[in-house]
Amino acid sequence: MTLSFRIGITIICMLAALALSSVDSTPSQSASPGARPRTKADIDRLMTELSNWGRWGKDDQLGTMNLITREKRRQAYSLVKEGVTISLARPAEKTLAADNPAPFIQKMTLTGLNNPGQFASDTYTVSYHGHAHTHLDSLGHMFYRGKMYNGVPQETITAEGASRLAVLNLQNGIVTRGVLVDIARLKGVPYLEAGTAIYPEDLDAWEKQSGVRVGAGDAVIIRTGRWARRAIKGAWDVGGLSAGLHASCAAWLKKRDIAVLGSDDGSDVAPSQIEGVTHPIHQTMLIAAGIHILDCCDLEALGAACEKRKRPEFLLTIAPLAVPNGTGSPVNPIATF
């Protein structure tokens, strides 16, 4: 074998090895930033790909609440070992602030002053949708191209409220396994900076670290540390700048068949990074997948409780107000360990 022939064979082998290395190191489509939805057209595609329309029948109004079966509830109850309860609700915000343009109003109608009777009473006024008050969005909260979940026309929302997809459908309450996905703790920080996007890779990393896999019928609660940041830095316009899920997480959540999505703000990262679509997570979850959304939870006590127990799963109960035609409800979700 001549020297030139041996050199030629060596060069060919090296080129082949480099080619194989290049193929092996190419990231998968799901992990590639290029695969992330970036445009309104991408979101339009997801609206079809993630759709649960018709899955439980053409007249279904519950969406993924159908995944919370009797067996799922029994599984959730089995998580209770200590009888310790923790609220996920933010105390009613009564003060005007950058993140609270419509404060909770408590008007006393009977006090203990100059009152010959025996009772005190008051009246509450709350504009609960937004970024201040802990609340649940019904499937009748949002529409796109004239439709809501399961193809219900937006014209069914009138001055009388939501004739379909209303919060009254949840009058019997929500009881399931809650899973706190604490992304701030995963990254070793007290809170994510405003505008920080959470990607599917972060959700995967959290599962790997915690040893808990999100499953069908779960309520997934995302902690960004929004209220911890507010306590230190003060209120800010979270509607315009907040940490939250990037639109690419929608497919991850749909694949896991979750029943409820919650967070300490509105779930969506803001800005959304999708031109022309302000709330891609809300849009894909509520309208396409039929997943109810729990907004503005205060997760600081729950985060500490899960950290102390090294246990991110718990029994979660949510009891919305039984409001006919309501597009949602203020709520006080309770975690029980």
C-alpha cells in the first residue's frame, strides 16, 4: 500500500467521522430554537394541532375537566398525609397600583358604630380579570376568529353573560392533583426577572430535577416568583412585562393532557415574542385545548412548603362562585399536604 493511498484512506475516514458527528449533534426539532413558534401563522397552526374540539362530543363545555375522573380525584386524595392546608390566593388588593388598576372594593353597610342591632355587613365589588386578583378563567373568557372552545360562537357572550362555557359548569368544584413547577427555584433565584421566558426545556429540566412527571388531569401551577419580586421592587405593569411561558410550551402542556394551568401571573410571558399575538398561551389553552386557566396565584407560601417537604405534588381544590353566565370567578385555591 503506497503512502499516498494510505493518506487518502485516512482523509476519507476523517471526513466520514466529521459527517456523522455533525448529524449526531444536530438538536431535535422540539429542542431547536428554530422550531419554536415565532409568528402569528405559527400560532394559527397550533390552534389546529392542539385542538380538543369534539374530543368529548360536539356539545362539550368542560374541556379538559373531563380528564379529572373519579379515579383521578381518589389519586389526589391519597396525597394527603399531614392534613396541612395552604392557600394559593393573593389577599384582596384594595390599593390602586401599577398592576392593579381596579382595586377590590369593600363597602361597609353595617358597622359596630351606633348600631342597635347585632350584625355587621359589607358589600364587595371586584373586577377580577387582570393581574391583581386570584381568579379562574372559564372557557367563555376568550375567543379567536369568532369562536371559543369547541366552536362556540363569540356571539353567545352577550350583555347577560356567557350562555355557554360559563363558570357555572364548574359548580361542583375542581379536585385533582396539583403540581407546583417552581421555575425560579429550578434556576436558583428568588424570582425570575420580568420578561423572562420559560421554554419546554425548562419544564423538562424541572421534571428531571424533581422526579415528578406531569400527567393527565393534573393542575400544573407555574411559579415565577412574581409576588416575591413585587415585595422587593414594588408594583410594575406586569401586563406589559412579566415572566411566563413562551408559546412553545403550549404543545408540551397539551401532550401531557393537563386539566388546569395556573401561575402567579397570567401564564404568558410578556411581551409574548409573537408579533400580533399578545396571549398565545391563553389562546391555545382556553380556546384550542379547552384548558381552564388559574391566574394571579400567590405561590410564595406554597413554594416554601414544597421546598421544605421536597415534594411538589399535593391535593388541589378550587371552588369557583356559582355564577350563571360568568366568564370566570375569584377563587381561593387550597393545597393540602
